[in-house]
Amino acid sequence: MRFWNPIWETMPRKKLDEIHLKRIKKLIRYAYTHTQLYRRKFRECGLTPDDINTMDDFVKKVPFTTKEDLTYSQSPEQMFAVDALAEKSDTIIHYFQTSGTTGLPLKIPFSHYDTIKYGEDWVYGFWAVGIRPRFRFYFAFSWGMYAGFWSCYWGVRRLGCTAISGGGVGTEDRIKQLQSLKPDVLVATPTYAVYIAEMCRKMGVDPKSFGLKFFYGAGEPGPTAIPKLREELESYYGVKAYELYGVAEVGAIAPACPLQLGTHLNESNYHCIVIDPETGELLSEGERGENVVTSFAQLSQPVIKYRTKDIVEWHYSDACECGRTWVLYKGSVLARSDYVVKVRGVNIYQTAIENIIRSIPGASPYIEMHLRLDERKLDDMLIKVEADQSLPSEMYSDLENKIAEAIRGVIGVRLAVEVLPPNSLPRYELKAKKIFDHRPKERRMLLER
Amino acid sequence: MDESVNELYELIKIAREKIWKALTKTDIPAVKKALKDADLMLHWSLWHLALEEELKPELEREKAGISE
């Protein structure tokens, strides 16, 4: 059977939209009845659940939900945001939070049923690429409060696979575990998987000796968003590399298309629209904009028309070549709306920059993008790139020029580039911090997930 | 609705009604929890068929007057 659930994965668009509308109406009534947040938001607009009868009503009348809405009533004294919580707090069985480098971390509650659906989201992705029960998964993860890989673990159990924990040990010990246990699937953030391969080289270990069949990542743009990164991971480990697009406070919303065309929104649990991040206007198919998601799966802290700040290019797929009728995010997440800057009239997307740099000999995968203002007080970007170990330092300036020219050739604008010696930039076990915003506060939008 | 799916729906509905009845026959926490989990799984199977009535099984039990 090609699909985990062909009823949903190949459902015609008309039927998908009918069911979405039914569920949206139920969800609105549920959130309005059970949360102060949604009662307040609806009353501010002069709405009640009875006013939402068509998809047009939903798109035009229902207000957006933002991260600030969810954190509004958070306090250090309370475990959860009181006005956003729909369940009684004693039915919450799992607590997560985002890392929150600025301001409050977002607290995320899940009930038992929420966790089942969140885990199931991953199973659609596993099954699509050929992962089956009894496969062994290695989690290169320390089991902190990051929701992503916990939900992957729930999915692994749901499918009937074996979970092997790489928690509580450092990278060298994880490499030894991978060598001795020979799992089928490596789960990690893509950046950390690159780092594991780097450490293997230092230890004289061939990552292909682990016998892995798949890499499945999440947490940051990965093998789907950055084709060069996919090539690297597949070449290092001898695997097929995929990623899942998730939003911690919403769910594991979009597993990889098995043909690596992008990620498909799991429409059995989620609905999306895509908007212009500046104007809030609905965008047409094929356009790039901010992904706004409604979850039928996360009911403890409901999210209705939630602004994710993820920039996607969306397509209806009737049907995608893989056979799915679910919305396709071509190339998965292209950028964060806060961090798409316009430099001399050109939108700069993080994933495009990474993909270009990864194809240049002499450049390592370790990159940072620094947003700043130029002398005219317009948005600008400085790119810092670590040189590959093999590149002599007298070649750094030549590499800077090559990178700048390559970027200009693809996206039409020349950016400042600084090449640094190897090991200058930090390494991360979870998602890498690659974007640094040095612009004045009023030019920045707060970002954290 | 497709005939085979209709038959499946009816079977799941019958199973859930039996579980709901069993829930009213016990106060043992361990058994109650297992029965609620069983009802959750059956609701989940209806979700997979796009045939659920409410978003959560407990909302359906409430409607049916099943005391928790």
C-alpha cells in the first residue's frame, strides 16, 4: 500500500474543502466556548461562531492568531497561558516550550489526543518514503523541551518502529552508538547531521559504515529546502534524506513529498491559507507568502489562522506526481518573513543563499547571515562563511569574491561576504542560529520558535 | 458513503456504544482510563475515515449523556 491513509492523501480537493469547512466551524465553536482568548478576539471583531458559515467568512472575517496572542497571559507563576488553554490543566500530559532568545518562551501544552495526532503526522511522512514497522530510528537528540523530536518519537512508536535514544551523551559517543547499533533512520536537525559527519572525519569513521537507509530531519530548512544540503547528507551517509516541516505550537504539519518536490500539508489535521505578510491579503496558488495554519489536531491551545511567519510557495496538487492531493509547499519553507530582507530591490531568502554557497568549492556548510543597515539606512546583509579545512588562508579573499559573484549571478544582487577560518562559527545540536539581526529594534520583528 | 466504509462506520459506532456503556459500570480508575483510551482510538479511526462527529471523543460522550 503506497499511502498510510489513501482516504485522506488522495481525497479530491472539493471533498477536502467541504470537510475543512465543517471542521473549521466546529473548531471555532470549540475555541470560542473553551478559551478566553478566542472569545475576546471574536468579540473585538463583533463576531460569534454563528457568523462563520462559508470559507469566505473564515478567510475574510476571522481574525489571525499570532504568537503574541498565545503568550499574552503567560506568567512565571502559571504553567500555561491561562486564556489560551482550552483543556483543564490536569488533562495536559506534555509540556513544551520554545527556546525564546528574546522575550518569553512560548509555553505549549498537549493532551493525550494532541500527542497521538502530532505523532501520526510524522507517520504519513515515514510511510511515504518507504519506512515501515520494525525499522530502527536513532535520535541524535537530548530530549529537552523541543517538541519536534518528541513528536517524531510518538510517530515512531505509532508506526511500530524501534526508538533508540541518543540522549545524555556527546557527539563522539553517538557516533560509536551509530557504529554498533546500525539503525535504519537517523533523526537530527540537518545542521547537526552535517556536524556528526564532520566529527566522523576527525575520528576516522566513515558515516556510511552505520548502514543507515534514511535521514529524516526537522527544526530548520533541510534536504527539501536546500538541494545542496540533501546532496551532502546523501553522499556522507549513503541515505535518502528528507525533512518534515513543523511548527512546534501547531504540529508536524507537512511531511516530505517522497519525490522531494517539497512538503505536503497534512490536510487530515490542518488547513492553510497563504497571505502577503505585509498586507494580510490572500495570495493565489503559486505565489510566495506567509503560511497561515489552522490546526484540528492541537486542541489544548487551539490555533486558528495562526501566522507562522514561514514563507512558502504553495500549490494545489491535483495530484502531485507522488499521487497526493494535499497542498504542496514547493521547496518547503523558503525563509522566515521577519528575515526576508530586500536589498537593492531584491528579496533575499535564506535557503537560496545557503544553496548557492554550498555549491562553491572551498566553502564549508557553516554559514551566518547578518542583517544590518547600509550607509543609506536600507536593509543589507553580510554573509559569514567558514572556509573548508583544505583551503589555504591566502585564498580566502578569492573565495569571498567567488561567493559574492555566485550570489549575484543567481539572485541579481551582490552581498558582502566574509570568509573565516575553520571552526570560527559555533556548532549546534539542535537548530543552528544562522540569522542575526543587527538592525534597530523598530526595523526588526521578534522571531522565535 | 461507500458500502464497505458504511459497514465499518456502523461497526465502530457499535463498539463505541458498548465502551460507553462499560464506562458507566465501573469506578475502577485503571479500567476507566483503559476504556477511555479505547474510545479515543475508535474516535481516531473515524477521524481517519473523515467520519467523526465532534473534534474530541469526550464531546460525543457528553452529548450522549455519558457521565465521566
